[in-house]
Amino acid sequence: MSKKLILSAFLLCVISLTNAQNWLTDIASAKELASKENKHIILVFQGSDWCAPCIKLDREIWSTPEFIKYSKEHFIMVKADFPRKSKNKLSENQQKQNNQLMEKYNTQGYFPFVAVIDNNGKMLGSTGYKKTNPTEYIKILTSFK
């Protein structure tokens, strides 16, 4: 009985990992990967522990199987998080990187702010939270060329 339980838990973990979104936090690595794979970068500015629209965007779009599958094939996903709770505090280096990204791409300080950029760092377009489905959100993101 315990072997079945352990096997079930293991399979659940494997399935969860294969369906998880692969978020990067380093823009230099993202640009390198985007160049190598000929993909655009989706740079998401969010407040993961305080911004209600950010949390909705994550739940309604980023975490859906449809978006995860599409993004793995077409985008390099980068997250610039700005949490407020001390338990979610970023490292000093990560916070500095996120601040630099904010100064370059999100000068108005909007949350969530979704920038589509090319592998050289040129912004192609931007959007934010929209009450829509993953298919329509993908259409918005792919309209920026």
C-alpha cells in the first residue's frame, strides 16, 4: 500500500514539474536563450503578494495548460517581481536587477505590466491584465512584431 502511495506522489510531482511555467529572472540569460531559440521575450512586472490583477493574470493566463504549452514553444518568460511581504523578499542582487528593468521598460510603474521584447532588448509592445482567456491573450502577445 505504501509503495502505491509513494509512486502516486512521485508521478504527481513529475506531472506538476512538466506542466510548470519556466520563468527566468535574469534578462541577460533570457536574451541569450531568445537569440539561440529565435523567440521573443515576455517580461512580466508583478507584485506577486499584493497586486490583485497580477495574481489574477497568473491564475487566469500564465498558469493555464494552454498558455504554458504555447509559451514553451514560442516565448522566453521572464519575471520581474516586486513583492512587499518580508517573507517573499528578493535577494539584493535580484532586487537591483528588477529595479533596472523597471527603469528601462516600465517607467510608469504599472502592475502588472507585460512587455514583449526581442532578443536585443527592444520593446515590441506591452499590455497588462485583461479579463480574457489564454487564446485571446496569446493573440495580443503575438500581435507585437
